[in-house]
Amino acid sequence: MLVLAGCGQMGAALSQQAAVVTFKANTTVATVLRVRQACSHVPNVMAAPIKRTETALDVIDALRYNTTNASDANLAELQQCLQKYPSVQGIDFSDVSDDS
């Protein structure tokens, strides 16, 4: 049974979805944090926590939202929110497992 439980947990980890937001050059950390906060209201979308050890450059390079439980409508709402900000360069919706 423990083997099955381990497989279930591994399967859950592999099925994680994320939205990775990239910003234009010279975007300030304050702007990134403002965008992060402004678009965190979308249902089933959670901004990934920022670790205290991350540098300002890491914050800009690693703005992520967990979208594992998000519907297509939720993803569209997130995209619409992010597109309101001229500093947002792009959004990549992908499996977290793609990062390894």
C-alpha cells in the first residue's frame, strides 16, 4: 500500500500546472510585485510564494502562479489581468514537470 501511496503522490507532483510570467527589460521589482498582487484574485490561481533568500533578479525571473486547479476560464481571466500591464512580456502556461 505504501508503494501505491508513493505513486499517487508522484503522479500528483507530475500533474502540477503553472503560469510563468516574464517581464520586459528594466522592470522594477516593485512593478513585478504589484502585478503579482493585482492578478492574485483569480479563482483557482495562486501566486507562488517568494522565498526570503531570493534576490531582486530572482523575483523578476521567477514570477509564477500555480494553476493546477484552474479552469480554462480561470486561465483566460489570469491572462486578461496580466495583459493590462505593459511591463508583462509574456505568459507561459506549462507543466511544472517541464522544468526538470
